[in-house]
Amino acid sequence: MKTIKLSFLVALLFVGNEVFSQNSGGYSKGIRAGWHYAGMFRSGDQQFSNLNSFYVGFFNEFKSSGLIGGGSGIEYFQNGFENQSGNFRMHTLSLPVYIKPQIGPIFGTAGFSFNFKLGDNREDFPNVITDTKFFDIPLTLGLGVQLGKIQVEARYFWGLFDAAYINGRGYKNQYLQLGGALSF
């Protein structure tokens, strides 16, 4: 049932954006990928090392008027941490939604994402990671440069909900993404 709901949400996101974007001044879609640097935080403190990983996905963007645009997409990445016992990974499907003000080649992004956990390896950490959650909504801010069909960007995400319970305490995801995008 969760798979059906998720599939419906993804289809609705892309169809809605496609219809809305065709009526606007500029429209593009493409792929994005890069380095994903994830950590888990409790009350702003981090007790574990960051997890180095990657992100990959697709996006739709539109420019509504003048300097303001927006976009949405679908991405895959791994959140978690590294410690002496190994790497804890939460495989995540993310549906970002953002506004994108742009002046010349420089742009910013601000928005949020709907993150869905596809799976994790908590069984590798018995009696340490007691639970992981299926859903999170991180807020995001970013900055980038667009040169023709190529974008270089940096985005930071702050999870709003506890994503994992480690030693009985809730931890939130925070992550940095550095990468690029190609429009077509």
C-alpha cells in the first residue's frame, strides 16, 4: 500500500509541475548528481562521523517571471553516519520542491523535501539503532551558478523529524549536497 501511495505522489508531482510549467515563460528538466555528506544530530550536536555518499536524480524547473522561478524533482541518496562499527545507511527517496531566485548566472534555492526511507541496515547495529522512521521533511537552502545548460550547486538540508533512534534517543538528519545538473 505504501508503494502505491508513493507512486501516486510521484506521478502527481511530475504531472502537476509539467502542466503548470508549460504555461510559464521558461521550462527545463534534467538530471542532477553529486557528493552527499550526511550526519545525524540530536539537539544540534553530532556524536558520529559524517557519511560520505552520493545523490542522483531528475528535476523540472520553471521561470515564472523576471528573477523568480521554482522547481521540483525526485532524488536518491543515503543518509546516516560512520563510526568504529561501520557505516549506517538509510536509503532515501526524496521529492524536493523549491523556489529559485536568479540574478545573472547566480541563483539561490529555498524549499523543502518529502523524504521517504526505502530501507536501512540497522540490523548491522543491534541494540544501538532501535528504530528508523519512514518519513521526514527537511528544509533546504542552496546557492549555485548556471552556465547555459550546466548548473553547479551547493544545498544544505535540515530534517524536521527524528529519523532514527540511537541508544533510545531521537536523531535528525542534516546533509550537504555539492554537485551539478544538466538541463535538456
